[in-house]
Amino acid sequence: MMLRTYLPYRYLSPTGSLHRLRDVAMYRGDMRRTLERMLTLVEDVHVSFRRNPSPDKQDQEDIPDDLHMSSKAVPIPAWYREDCESIEWVRSQRVAEVDCVHRAAIRAKRSEKDACMAMHMQELQTRHYISEHRKELKRARQQQVRDRMAEEESRTRVYVDAMAKATFLHQCKLRKRQVELDRKAEAKARTAMEREELDENTRLRKIADKIAYNQTLKRMQAADEAYRAKQAEKLFEARCRKLMHNEEMRLHRLYTEVLHRERLRERKERHLMHNDDMYMQRILDEREKMRLRTMEKTHRVEMAVEDVRSHQWRSLEAQATIMGLVRLFVIKQFGFFDGHVQAIWSARELKALAAHVQHFPNMLRVNIVLMSSIMGQKRDPPWKVALRWLRMAFRDGYKGPTLLRNIAKCYVKLYEAHLHDNDLSTGWSWYVKACEHLALQASPSFLDEMARALYLLCRFQHAAEILARIIYSFPTYVRMPTVIFRAAMLMWHLGLYEQSTDYLLHLLESPPAPWTDLDLMFLIARLYLLDENKAHATFAYDDAFRRYRVHGFHFQYPSWKAWVGDAAVWRHFGAKALAANEYLVAKDLYQQVIKRRHDEVQVEHRQEVGIFVGKYRDGVG
């Protein structure tokens, strides 16, 4: 049976004797030897835990098991068994005694160790008490030192304050004494200075009186001399006045004669100028009457031709509606058809064509274009016929914005062709109806057409406002250069020369058709002259003259002044403005033409009269 050894649990735990022994070893400095002794004790001493059963009881419990195992293994004789049991009993007794001895030794060692630990703990507590007592004494000494220092500092502060107060009072006394001394010295010096100043003033007054007396004496002498000189000058002036009067009377007689002759010559020239003006006015009246008669005849002929054209186009439309479009193989010079002719549409398609022409007026325009190409004659589109079809579509209920716009456009075209005011006013009423549609209000081309109608109605302010709206609201409009040019012309007419000049300068690099940079620079110079800015006008005319040379005109002028003074130049620009339907600009330019023609005729007439008078004087002489 194995010999079992047990150690108490509390001596093996981290808080037991091993832990205390480790602390003692670390304190004494022989930790390795202590651990070796402890390991030896664990290996050699046979002890058991308190909570486990005693070795005797354990052996008694194990004996039956051992006997049972031995009886099963080998049959043993009874005597040998008794002997073994006695030996085993003796051995167990010896073991128990040894265990008791060892337990007593362990208890002795443990008590010794507990006594060492208690002594050690008592020593630690004593040392801790001594250190705490020393700390308390140190704190008390430090507090006493601090109190002594604070008391000494307060006594020092009181002493310093007393010394500062005494020093301040002493300094105040010194300053007061010094102030009194300064005041007395200043009063003494002031008294001395006043006395000196009084003496100096007395001396200066005497000197000033002496100087004043001398100056008065000199002034009296000078006055006497001046009086004598004045008397001599008066005598000289009297003599000169007599001579000047005689000279003035001679010059007066001469100037009176010259003035009388100049007035006679001026009256004669005024009479000649009046006669020339009457002559030119009579010539202009005759030419105007001839122009009006020619215009009236031309207008009547145009009206007759237009009536004939309208009857012809109406008959052609009726024939095209009845017969349909035809295909032509040979077209001769005078419009007669020769060749094989074949109808394109059937009777059912002809009815559909008539319905389309009635409800969709664009079909009528296509038909007219086709017939014009077939006939080989280019004419203006029949606005009256188109207007009639559009009015019919409007009465049938087709009241869309495009239809209203086309009706207004037809009326404006009729006015431009025949100049009937009723057509223009009616077209403007249709434009007003079309404005009710938001789609047209956001269309720059429609606003451009409205501005054109207002321009023809002489509502220049409203037209300028609409063009300004196009410029600021639709900067990407295709016809923006033309819109800016028209706005500039309207501002010209409204007297806003500066804004008009800015617009034309903006268009100078890319002028709208049919205008060129030469035309725009000439108009800019004219605007500067109307704005009474002669310096800028001179520069602009010079620039326009250079552009005139660059464009390669045949007429040559020595300078820009001669170029501007020629009426043919103004007539050229006026005709261009009239062709572009810019009537306001054309009016101003033609007025300048008339003025320059009148000046040219007057200058030529004066030259002729001067030559005649010179010859007459030479003959008389």
C-alpha cells in the first residue's frame, strides 16, 4: 500500500504561509534558500489536509479491499496472513507515530513562523507609526515656518507702507516749498519784465512818432510833386484829346461811307439771294408736281396691273381647282402649252384639294409658286386672295395663333404694296388679337413683326419698347443684328442719339444686310453731329472716308470734308436707306441732300454774279 502525503490547504494557498515566507525571504534577502527548504519540507514530511479523513481510517477502509484482492489473486495460508496483518498493524502504528511527530514539528515550525510574522508585522507597524509621526512633525514645522514668514511679511509690508507714506509726505512738503519759491521768483521776474516792456514801449512809441512825422512830410512833398505833374499831364491830355477828336471824326466819316457801301452791297446780295431762292423753290415745286403726277400715274397703272393680275390668278386658281394640276412637257416663251397633257389627280382627289385649299391656306401658296414656275413669270404673291382664304378659315372656326398672325401679316403686306391706311390699322387689330396667345408672346419673330407694324403706324416709342424686349429677352434670335439696327434708327428719331450710337457701334463689326461698315460709320458720324459732339463727328467722318476708299468707289475726293460736302454722297446713302425701308433715316439724309444742292446752286450763282459784276466794273473802268 502506497504511503500518502498531504499538505494543509491553507499553507499552499497564495494567502498562506508560502506567501508570508516569500515576503519574509524578500525582506531578509535569502528567498532562494527559503524556497529550497520549503520544497524539501513538502517532499519529506507526510501530512494530510484537515478536511480529509485520517490515515488510520483510510487504511482501515483500504484493508478489506486489499485483502479481497489478495484472496482472489493467490491463496495464502492463515498463519502467513495473521503474521502479515500484525506486521502491517505495527507498521501502521509506526507510521501514525511518525505522522504525529512530524505534525508536531510542523506545528512548532508554524508557530515559530507565525511568531516571526507577528514580530515582522509589529516592526512594520512601528516603523509606519514612526514615519507618520515624523511626517506630522515635518508638517507642523513647515506650518510654523509659513506662519513666521507670513507674520514677517505682514510686518515688512506695514513698515514699507509707513516708509512710503513718510517719503510721500516729505516729497509733498518739498514740492510745496519749491512751488512757493517758483511762484515768488515768477512774480519777481514778471514785475521786472513788465517794467522793461513799459520802457521798451515808450521808446518804440517815440521812434514811431518820429517815423510817422518823417513819412507825413514825405507824403506832403510827394503830393505837391504829383499835383504839379497832374497839372502838366492835364495840359498834355488836352492837347492829345484835340488831336484824337480830329482823327476820330476823320475815321467816322470814312467808316460811315464804308458802312453805307457795305449795306448797299448786302441789300443787293440779299435781293439776289431772294431771287435765287424763289427760283429754286419754283423749280423744286415744279419737280415735286411732276413727281407727284408721275407717281399718281404709276400708282394708277400699278393698281390696274394688280387688278389684272388678281383676275388672272383668280381664274388660274379656279381652273386649277376644277382641272387639277397638270404635268407639262414643253413650255414655250409666251406661256402657251404645246405637248402631251395628262391630269394628275382624279375627281375625288380634286375635291380633297379644294377642301385643303379652303382649310389650309398654305396649299394655296404652294399652288401659286408652282404655277409661277410653270408660267416662267415671277410676281408678288396675291395677298388679297390669301387674305380671303384666311378670313374664311377664321370664320369656319380655325382661330389658332398662326392663322391670326398670317391674317395680320397679309394686311401689313397689302399696306406696303398699296399704302392704304385702313389695311395697316386692320392688320394691327389682328396683331392685338394674336397677342392673346402666350405662344406668340414668347416668339421673337412675332414681336419683330409687331414692331414693324408699330413703326409703320408711327408709334415709334412702342416699337422701340418691343425691340428692346426682343434684345434683352431673346439674345440668341437669328435676326438680332437687324433688330438692333431698327432699334438704333428708332432712337435716332426719338432724339436718343447716344443710345443709338452705342447700338450702331455694337453692329460695326458684323453689320446686318444690306448695310456695310461704311454705312454704319457714316450714320454714327451723323449722330455725333446731331448730338453736338463735333470732335467725335470729325473722327467718325474721317474713319468713314477711309472705309470709303477701302471699299473702292470710283469718285475721288481730296479730303473727308469735300466728301461730306458733296450732295451725291448723301443721295447715295439716302437711296440705300429708302431701299431698305428705313424711312426716318432716308428722310434725314435727303434733307441733307436738298440743303447741299441748294448751297451748291447758291455758290455757283454767286460765282456767276461775281464774274458778271467784275466784267461790268472792268468795262466801266
